[in-house]
Amino acid sequence: MQVRPSVSLKRPLYIWNLMIRNSTNNGCFTETLNTYSSMLQTGVHGNSFTFPLVLKACANINSICDGKKVHSHVLQMGFQQDAFVQTGLVDMYSKCCDLESSKKVFDEMPIRMRSVVSWNSMIAAYSRASLIDEAILVLKEMWVLGVELNASTFVSIFSGCSFKQGLSMHCCVYKLGLLNGEIPLSNSIMSMYIKFGRVNEARCIFDDMNGSSIISWTTIIGGYVNVGNANEAFGLFNEMRRRNVKLDLVVFVNLILGYAQEGNLLLASSVHSLVLKSGCNAEDSIDNSLVNMYIKCGDLESARRVFDTVDKKSVFLWTSMIGGYTQLGYPAGALNLFKRLLGTSVRPNEATLATVLSACADLGSLSAGKEIEEYILLNGFEFYRQVQTSMIHMFSKCGSINKAKEVFDRVTEKDLAVWSAMINGYAIHGMGEDAINLFHKMQLIGGVKPDAVVYTSILLACSHSGFVDDGLRFSKSMKNDFGIEPTIEHYICLVDLLGRAGRFDLALKTIEDMPSQVQAQVWAPLLSACRKYHNIELGEFAARRLFTSNPGSTGNYVLMANLYSSVGMWKEAAASRGLMTDRRLIKEPGWSQVEINGSVHVFVAGDRSHHLSIDIYKTLEELTNKLLETGYFAETEIFS
């Protein structure tokens, strides 16, 4: 409360009370507290009418400090036994999340003085503290004492209850007939069902409502978005428009999330146009959501267009746009945008730095990664867990596994993500034994339970190091010991492991035991392994499966052609490549990149546009001649 200077004219208490009531009823809660402070400065003190209003203002702006001051005034003026004042105190402490004080005031109230508002406030206090069992006990006590339950009694309980408790409370509400016209209660029950993925039950509540608020609409639309049914969400949105329900920011955010999940660019663009028409595009959260939506739809150009139209860009918007370049395969663009961010008044946060480190990893640019590391150290971000994890990943992908290990060793409290990043680093460097040892250390010393991602890394490590028996053991323990259901990534790693070791019979049996929906995706690593062992018969069998399940993938035809060429079957190899031409498929040319003095040079097969192309090919020719002079002959049986 601000202290205002006293005024010469002393107003009577009823005038002050009118002023306090008007500001409180109009939602001007800070003004209420200022008025109350001015009243005290004139020597006028509150009464049983004043205190509940001032306490309501404290509760609504979550000012526990001012609330305690008012409580002391209540005690000084002797109103602590007033039922309305005590109820106001219970409610204020409840909304300010001070459960202990709320309970103390409530317990001091004689039972006969406790109103339904007092009981409801106490239930809400327990619910806010996630003590739902205690909240239900208070509700039962109300029932036993014959206190009439109303809709407000149940609203807060539904926000934190279990599904079983929610069903029980819903039945109770139904028997008491409290749903008729009680929109906040209906909204609360809908939210409960949506939280547990029961959107159909929530829709029944919505359809049975006599009236609805904008919160009702946004709740059910958000429910359909959560379960991935964007079409139903959009249908409800159109129904809102037909009924002339006023649209708000939350509705558009939900729709944007829905179409981002679907990746439907046409519908995403439609929502964007509606946002512009509604005038909601001035909100920063909408801009961020729109950028993320276009990124999820793969439209980087539209995302950048939205980004560029925002005058005052938040760090969240910068991070989303940088992340978009990284996710869609333009790490150099992400780095350039990050450098532009550093030239503004906006400071990157830990999420921004983690994102740009991921771009460095994708680019394979160790020098750029070290520049980001330098910024991290200078600005005190080196102890953020998200940044540490990203640094381990970046150094691993950029070929500096020792540097990744240094970062890993500096992390004092390692979580699953940190362990996983280091295990994956060892895996991609072919250091299978180190990966397995760290995996065991994570569980024994770190006390961390592995997840599906860690198991993908450990299977990859076994595959790259030829640890077949270890890989098979891990694939079994994943499900048997931790209840982790294998995903397509695990199956691919397992088939790759068996194929690399030439265990084709076991690989085939493994594929046969897989769910039918994932079998089509695991034939490629088996076909690749057939080339190593010149297994034409099995390779042709795998290729037929691949051509049937994914006829548009040029990589499958190249794999088969490579298999034929490995045994000198040039005619068949040419025929495999001819299938791509017959089906009008265009193979994306191979490319590579190299970093020299901080600059990344990209080379594409068949392209000689690089400004040093002549010198490069001349040097290559000289190196080839020297190799031939020493008796070296290149292995040319594989072509891509």
C-alpha cells in the first residue's frame, strides 16, 4: 500500500467505504489499497464493511504483505470475531497460497459462524496446495454438519483431483443438481476430463450446458487440440463464429497449436488470416505461436515474414525463429540470426543458447561452437543444465569428444538428459565400451533410470562397435526391466546391429516379430548390410519390400544398385538406377562440407561453382598420382 499525505478535510468513514467499494467492484484493486492507505493517514479506521473489501483487493492482486497488514489492523480494531471479516481473511490467505494462515483463521472461527464462503475458501486453499484429499475431507465435514454445498464448493477440487476422484465429484455434483446454469463449475469439470484425455466426456458436458462462456469454448477447443483432433477444433471455432461468440487470444493460440501439430499449411494460413482480421496479431504470444506454426508446417519463409513484421521482438520470438532455421536444416541461417540478435538490446536466454548450439552441431562447425561457448562463459550461462547438455551434444557432433567429456565432468548434478548426451556422444564416435560403462554408471552411481532415448543411443553404440550380444541383451532389458516399449528407432538400431555382424537369420526373425506398421522401415539397414556380405538373394528380397512400401525413396534404389555393383553385376546395377528414371524420381546429389579458418565450405557432387574449384581439382589430381605411384588402388566397387 502506498502511503499518501494526509488531507485537511476529514471525510467520514461511510464516504471512504463508498470509495473503497466502488474501486473494488470495478476491479481497481490497487486503487482500493491506495484509498485505504489514505484513509488511515487521516486518522479514520475501517470497520466490518471496510475490511472484507480491502482483503478482497489484497487477494486479487496476490499481495500477502498488504493482506497481513490489514489483518493486524483487524486485530487492533477488535473485528477478529466478525464473521464477514474472518471469511475475508480465510479467502485472502487462501488466494495468496498461505495455507497455514488460512487454516489458522478458519480453525479459530466458531463453527456456527462459518459461512459457505468460509468453507469454500478453505477447500480452495487445500486444492491450491495440491492437497486434494484434505480438501475432500473438508467437503465431507460440510456435508455432515449440514452446510449447503454450492457450485463454488466443487470448482477448485476438479483442478487437481485424480481421475477417480473427479468421477466421484462429478457424480456428487450431478445428484445435487448443481450443473444447471453454473458455467464455472461446468468449465472446471470439462477441464478435469480434458486433463486426462477424455475429450468425449468433456464434449458431453459442453453440449449439455444451458449457456457457455468464452472459457467454455476455449476449454473444449483446447481439449480437441490436445488429442490431435484439429479438424473438430476448427469445426467448433466455426460454430463460435456462427453464434457471434467474441473471439479471444486463447482461441487463436489453441487453433494455431492444432494446425502446427497437423502440419497443414493451407489451414494454418487460414488461421493466420483470421488472426489478422481479428486484430489479435499485436500480441507477442500470437506472433510467437504463428512463427512456431509455420515452422512445424515446414514453411520457413512465412515464419520469417511474421518474424520480420514484429517491431519489438521478445527473446522467445528470437529463439523460435533461430530454432526454425535449425529444425528445417538451415543451421548457417540460425547462426547468422543469432549474430544479429547479439546486435540488439535483447539478451539471449538459456533456451536461445541451447538452440544455437544445436545449429553448430548440425553444421559441424567447431569454431562457431567455441565462439558460443565463449559467450556462455562470459555471461554466466555455463551452469544452466540445458546449456551444458547442448554443449556436450555440440562438441560430440563436431568431433571433439574430449571437450564434450570435460563439460560432462563439470556438471555437478547430472540429470537424464546430460547422461544421455554423453552416452550418445560415445556412440556416434564408435566408443561402444565407454558408452556401455557410462550407461551402467548412470544407474549405479547417478541413480538415474534410463528412458527410450538413452536406449536408442546404447543400441547405436553396440551397432557401431559390433557388440551383438550386448545389444541383444539391452534390447531385452529395455522392456523387461524398465517397461519401455521399443520404437522404430530401437528396431532400426537392432536390425543394423545384426546386419553389420552378418546375423541375417536372426535379423529376419527380429523383423518378423516386429509390429507390422514398423516392418517397412527396417529393411533399409538390412539391405545396406547385404552389400557388405555380398548377399544378393536376401538383398533382392529386402529391396522388393522397400520398393513396395516406399517406392518414392531414391535411396532404396541406390542401395540395391550398390549391392549389385559390389559383386560386379553391372547390368543389374544399371537396371536398378533405371527404375528411378522410369518412375521419374530425381536423386538428390551428394554433398559434403569442410570448415577452414571459421568458414564453412559446401561441395555438391557434379558442381564446380566453388571459387577455388580449379585449384582444388588440380590438387586432388596431384594427390591421386602420388597415391598411384606408391601402389595404392582405390576401391571402386561402390558408387552412389
